[in-house]
Amino acid sequence: MTPIQRTLLAIAAFVTIAVGTFIYFIANWDASKAEPIGMMKERSPFILPNKLRGLGQSPSPALSVRTPA
């Protein structure tokens, strides 16, 4: 078996395992055990802050990093 054939065989095996596990996951899915996404109690990290700067607004002032001497 040539190195190219071994590589193609390894790729085919990986794809077969990936597709097989996906089909197994879908076939055994039990919706009654899953919590709906809308019922999540934690805050999503993708929610934007309430105070956003839009176009045409001036930037926030720079913070001072001076230390007292």
C-alpha cells in the first residue's frame, strides 16, 4: 500500500467515524432531557453592553495612569 493510499484510507476512516457518531447522536437524542436555550439562567457572553457608542459620537476620554509620587 502506497503512502497516498494510506493517507486516503485514514481520511476515509476519520470521516466514517465522524459521520457515524453524528448519526448515533441524532438517533439517540432525547429532547425531554435537554434544557431549552431560552431558559438559560446565566448571562450570555455575547450580549452587548447597554451603553454603546454609535457613529458620530466622540470617543471616551483616556484614562490617566499617573501614580502619585
